[in-house]
Amino acid sequence: METKKPLEPIPPMRRGANSYRPEDILRWGVERFLDEVAPKEPFMIPDLGFTEEENRRMDEILREERQATADGL
């Protein structure tokens, strides 16, 4: 009879780190990692105080980047 080892816990991200190591994610299992770590619902971004002009310009830049990606540039 084979007994399963308990799953290794996924630790919180180390202080000062901004990502997990790919080999750790593979060891834990990608699906399990995403289930435990990825946000479950959208989060609210507070008003950061950008002006309408700044918001318009950022929308324009994002649109240009999406178009460049779609065009393969």
C-alpha cells in the first residue's frame, strides 16, 4: 500500500522578492500554485490622482502597444 506524502506548503513570497522561482512553481504544481496564489477576484485600484489628459495619453499608449503587438512589431 502506497501512502502519499503531504503536499509541501507554498510559502509567502520572500521579503524583497517580486516573483517566485519557476522551478519552485513546477515542484508545487502550476495549477495548485495558481489556485493558491492568484487573486480570486478583481481588486479595486484607488484613485491615483491622474488628470484627464494623463489618463487619455496612457490609454493612447496602451492602444499603440496593443496594435504593435498585433502587427508583430
